Amino acid sequence: MHSEGRPIRLMLVDDHPVVRKGTRELLDGEADLSVVGEVGSGEEAIVMARELLPDVILMDVSMPGMNGIEATKAIKAERPQQNVLVLTSYDDDAYIFALLEAGAAGYLLKNASEDELLGAVRAVAAGESALHPSVARKVLERFSATSGGMGSGTAALDTLSPRELEVLRIAATGRTNKEIARDLDISPRTVQVHLANIFSKLDVGSRTEAVLIGIKRGWVNPNDLG
């Protein structure tokens, strides 16, 4: 997760220069955000991500050569805790689930408002989920249909502590860190520590990835997804 006290470092990946320019201007206009690099292809994205180690990569899907799905897989293979926020025009199930399987932390459509984009960037940097509402519904439907339901949690406790499992299950409901803190009567900082430990143990970079792993392993009830 992004360290507090410094701007969130962003990298843009989109093959349309005009789109990159507009996105950069919006993001750089925020005091807590800084675009540190931009590229127009998946191949270039892998190289630049390795060099710059940004907090969040905004990734397009359809690009000449290597597409956003392949680039995300390659980047996550090298740096599992790298956060990738997909920003695309494609609201297609095949793209959505391929990118989430590849390790994307969030999926936002390009028709999102400026506030939605800024909120998604900050959420992903903080390790929170950032899924467009229509995408979240698709995720819920997909995993509700394929998951066998929530297991006993015994296997989970071989990996996570009881408190970490509790935090993961509440995180699956879509609650923010502050809301989780209030539910558990702990500080937001303690929630961040628990989430950081969860991400480290599961070798992921975002809440989205952690929740999906929890669902697949039967630790989290897909019907709890917000």
C-alpha cells in the first residue's frame, strides 16, 4: 500500500496520447497525486513499471501488440504487490474477469466521472477496492455462481490470524477502512496494519485480489460482496 505523507505516484498506460494528456492533467492537478510516467503499449509498461515502481498503474485494455491483460499479468508476476487500476471503455465480461484474474486491483470505465476516477485512484493506493458498480455486480454474480460457499475457516487460519480473517470478511462487504475500524472497535491505522499483513501473506497488492482469493478458498462468502 502507498505510504502516507508523500504524493501517490502514478503511471499511465494508454495508446491514445490525447487520453493520456487529459488524464495526466486531471491527476496532476491534485496535490496528493503525481504522474511519474506514461507509455502507449503493454511492452513499454512492463519496462517502465520495473524502473519507476509506481504506487498505481492506470492500465488500458486494448492496445497494439501486448494488451492490458497480458501486461498486467507480466507486471504482477514480477511485482505481486503492484496495484493496477484498469481504465477502459470495455464493459465486457471476458475482459473484466481476465483482468481480475490477472491481478487488477480495480476496474473503472472511461465514462466514469472525474470524482469517481480520483476516488478510485486513492482507494487503490490505500489498498481498498475500486470496482465500477456494474463491474461489482458482475463479480458478485460470477462468484456467487461458482463458489461452493464459505468454508469453516480452518484452512484460512493456517494462513491468516483470526483477526485478519475477520478483517478480510468485513472488507468483502465493501466497507471502508474507517467503517471496518468502527465495526471492530479498533483504529483505522490498525485496520491498515491488518490489511497490509493480509496482502503480504497472500502475496497480493489490493483488497480486490485478497477478497477474490478468500472467495476461491471458501474463506469469504461471495454473497457478502458489496
